[in-house]
Amino acid sequence: MNYNWNWKIFFEPNPMGTGTYLDMLLSGLALTIKTALLAWVIALAVGSIVGVLRTLPSRGAYWFGFCWVEFFRNMPLLVQLFLWFFVLPEMLPRAAGLWLKQLPNAPFWTAAIGVGLFMSARVAVQLQAGIGSLPRGQRMAATALGLTTVQGYRYVLLPMAFRIILPPLTSEFLNTIKNTAVAITIGLIELTGQARSMQEFSFQVFEAFTAATILYLLTNAIVVTAMRFLERYVAIPGYITGK
Amino acid sequence: MLGSFDFDVIRRSLPYLFYEGMTFTLTLTALAAFGGLVFGTAIALMRLSGYKLLGRIAGLYVDFMRSLPLVLVIFWFYFLVPYIGQWITGAPRPIKVGAFASSLITFIMFEAAYFSEIMRAGIQSISRGQPAAASALGLNYAQTMRYVVLPQAFRNMLPVLLTQTIVLFQDTSLVYVLSIPDFLGAASKVAQRDGRLVEMYLFAAVVYFTISCIASFGVRRLQSRIAIIR
Amino acid sequence: MIEISHVNKWYSPTFQVLTDCTTSVTKGEVVVVCGPSGSGKSTLIKCVNALEPFQSGEITVDGTKVHDPKTDLPKLRSRVGMVFQHFELFPHLKIIDNLCLAQTKVLGRPLDKAKTKGMQLLERVGLKEQAEKFPAQLSGGQQQRVAIARALAMDPIVMLFDEPTSALDPEMVSEVLDVMVDLAREGMTMMVVTHEMGFARKVANRVIFMDRGEIVEDAQKDDFFGKPRSDRAQKFLSKILSH
């Protein structure tokens, strides 16, 4: 391969005057994490509500949950981001649209909310499956003791359901981190975006992508380890979950 | 708002959107699914082979691919494939690789990791009693796999494989980052040229949504039919 | 205490699970409900605390109409104890917390009072030492005794048992039945779905025999075991007592 490797490039100053190329990548990583965390909070909150709706006896609630999931699951994430970023401001009343367009950090907010809503559909499906996997008698026992529906979910069903779906939720969180990279298309300069700009400025393609790759792998490893600890922390003595 | 909605720009660009864009998207999806299935089967068999080193390598590959954002992988292969081509053919310079070939290789390599995991889970979902019962009847390893394990495993994983293919269909839109005119890229080109972002992106959303919905409805029906057979 | 009159329930227009069921349980009475599987006995007992809805007829518990939409069902259920076939302890809560959950959340008892009460009841069913364990660490028989204690913690005016011993290994049946016999002798009003005819002979006042959704026989214990009037009950008894 006649490619001129130059690993020292990371310690050379970047043309933006924000320190070295390495600083540039690290700031990208920070933005990736910030976006992913906000998106994950949204995904968990919205996804939990929608997931619960899909398990209620009410027909209307079920249908709302069904439509929510289908809407966000059947469109590419990229198209969804375009809808929120380019289309939504035009569909709103003029003043509101203008305000949206002039919002500072618009790519960040769009990415966090867009990825968050996209992931909320997947969280909802996981939670629905988790609640569905509990024995029917658990809900009955809660009801028979006089707990209301809300109390039954709060104290009996959800604590078990979330424990059961913790492993799949871990991979959904990892997906959230990865999915923030799609926001490069609406101008969010996160980790992949910074690697791309480093490549454009320095022509050191493979160094840039290698570094980004390593940073993603590290992030993954940290998340997986943290979640293992969490799983152990909330594990119930004597209770064997699925696998 | 809707008053100024220009349906004509959609009508005018339909041939371009579908003959060029959708053809690219669907061809890429089909070939990548096929290639990913073949390569993914190989990886799954490596992981289940019982040879430690082989399994370890396959496992590393799968974990590696699944840790990276697809966008980054697309960039990787876009820049890497010309050099690999040069290395293979012994050409003096990095060879030129077309946009289609580059994205096809990317998606095959990427999806193989996901397909292999689905297949591994499908094979492992067969209870241990099944191969034991087959051996007890005198079937050898190959016969056990061929007549007992794989037919059941395939039935378990077919719906998941098809669902993953729908995800792949949606993911191909990410070749947008290479300015390739797939369906979304074509829509975006028209949108920029005519200044009709609202119309084109809404239309693209509707098309993707419709196709994915119909496809996943089909998968669900298939799933319930398979469930009844069992 | 419990008045059931002309209750009908359909799962679908063509599938009737309860047909014109009428009976009653007076204060301090122990009534055993038996019958072949699928006869509707579990469904009937679940109608008493409205775990299962019914389409026509009336059920009143201590003067409260179960079928009345204005009835505060959680409040009614909190006064009716129920024990399930599969115990339905809440796996994520320690034994003592299983006993305290509904006391604090439904009855609004302060936690320390709930704990004292819980410990008293655990002592009564012989499981005081297990208070800090989790359900999965107990045997089936122990879990069912905890479930009985959990129901008693609510100071119920009546106890419903839905096949409390049929999910147990044979050697654990008696430890649960012993607790139930003691309870009956203390004067608790009980409605018990069970196949344990020994229990019925020992403490039941009346026996109800159900088949295909109907109450076929409703007799004093001695009458029932002496000379059942219907063929179906005779056949059932001969099958169940022959081995």
C-alpha cells in the first residue's frame, strides 16, 4: 500500500485553531456522548410510556402505542432527521418556524430529539415484551391486593420488566450512541464528523478513521462494563432471568 | 404551508426518483442481503464450529462491526476499497471503485455481522434434546444438521432475517453521505435544485414508510403462519 | 358475606363459562368449590373480587355491589384476601416487603406498623426466619404460606383460595393445608377452590360442585359426601377418591 502513514498527525495543531487534531476528535467524542445521553433519556421516557400503553387493556391506548411504534420504525432515521430539520420548520406557522431555524445548536437538538424518538419505538417494543413475559398472575395478584393500575405498574410489573429487559436495553443504548453519527447529515460535527473533517484537512484518512474507531470501541467497552455492574447490582437472589 | 405545496415537482421527478434512485436502492438492498447472508452463514458456522481460534476470529469480527456506526463503516470502505483493490491486483495506484461497488461491499461486510448473529441464535434456539434424539436414531452429524436442526432453526430465524433486511433497506439511505443518488439521494438532489425540500423529503418519507410497512406486515403474516405450522 | 346471584359470563358469544350461578357464603363459613378442570370454578371465585368481569347477574361482598361501576374496586379488593395457584409473590421484593407493599400503599399504614404486623404473620405461618430472603430462595410450600400471610396482612373479611395446593410438590401440600385448617378453625370466612377432599371433610361447612359452568350441587358437607344427588358429582367423587 503506497499510503503515507503519519501517526504524529494527532499532535499537530488543527487548522481551526482549537488545539491539536486529537483535541478535535475528543471534542467530537464529547458531543457524541452528550447527544446520545440526551437522546437516551428521551427514548427511555417516551418509550416507557408507549410501551406501557401497549400493554393496557384499553383499545385506544393500544392503538396509539401501535401507531407510534410503526411510525418511527418504518422510516430510515436519516429521513426522520430530515423531516425534523428541514420540513418541520416550514410546516409550522411562520414565526414558530423562524424561531426554530434560528435556534442556536439546532443540529444538536434535532439530533438528540430525532434519535431519541426513533429509539423510543424500540424501547417501547422491548418493554412491551418484558411486561408480556411476566406471568399473568402477577398483575392479578397486584389487583387482588387492592393496588390500582398505576400502583401495580409502579411497584410490581415495571420493576420486574425492566430487570428482565436490561440486557437488550444495553444494546439499544449502544445503538443510540451509534445512531448519533447519522446526524452528520444535518451538520452535527460529532465523532464521525470530526474524523471526516480531520481527513479533509490533513489527508490522513486512515489515521483519522482508526482513531475514531478506537474511540467508539472504548465507549462501547465502558458502557458494556457499566451495564454488567448494573445488572449485577439489581439482580434478585435466587431468581434466574431467561438466559 | 400546504397552500404552496408543489405536487408537480414530485410528478416531474418521478421517473428520475424511481428509475434511478429506487432501482439503486432496491438492487443494493437485494445484493447486500444475499451477500450478507452467504458471508454471515460462513461466520456463524465458524463461531459454532468448535475450533476455538476460528470461533474467536469470527466473534471479534462480529463484535467489531457491531460496535461501529454504519456511517463510519461507509466512510472506511469508501476510502479503503481502492487500496485493497490495488493490493489485490498489484496496480501501481489505488484503483477506482464505483460508488455502487463500494457501497455494496460495505453493506455486505456490515450486514454479515448482524445476519450471522441471527443465525447463531436460531441454531442455538433448538433444544439440545433434538440433536440427541437424532443421534439416538443413528443419524450422523451432517444428517442431524441437514434433516433435524437446520430446518427448525431456519423456521425460527426466517422472520428475523427478513426484518433485518427491512432495516437494511432503510439503512441503505445512509449512502447519502457519499452523495450517491440512491432513492433518498435522488430526492435530495431534486430538492436542492428546485428549492423544494418540504415536498421531496415528505414524499421520500411516505415512500419509505409505505414500502417498510407493507414488508413488515408481510413478515408478520409469515410469522403467524409459521407459528401455526409448529 | 358473599352473595352470588344469577351470574352469567361469556368469553365470546358462543362460549359461556358461567351459567346462572347462584350461591352464598355466610360469615364464618368455609365453602369448598370443586369440579373437573374447565368447569368454571376458578372463574367464579375470580368474579368475587372482580378480577374477572361478568356480563349479567349480581355479586355483593359485605353489602358492596361488585358489579356496580361506582364501587371503589381497589378498596373492596383490599378487604378480600386472595391466594393464587402459582403463589404470585413479587419476585423483586424481599418476603417482608411482599407483606408490607399493599399495607403501606393501599391501606396507608406506616411502614413500621406494617413490618410488625408482617413479622407476626410470618411467625404464625412458621417463616419468621425467612423474612429477609427473596421469594425465589423459598420452596413452593413456603412461598404459598407467605402468600397466605400477605393476604392476611390486609385484615381481610373473607379469604379466597384458588387451587392453593395444585402447583405444589406432593410433600409440600400438607404444610399449606395445615395453615388453612387453622385459619378455618379460627372462624375465617373462606371460599376455597380445591381438589383436596380431605380438607373439605375436615373443615368445610358446605361443598359446591360445578361442571360446565353450572353449579350442579350446593350441599352441606355431610350431605355431599354422604349421598350426592347428581350423577356428575358422584362420578367426579369416585374418580377423585379412588386414588
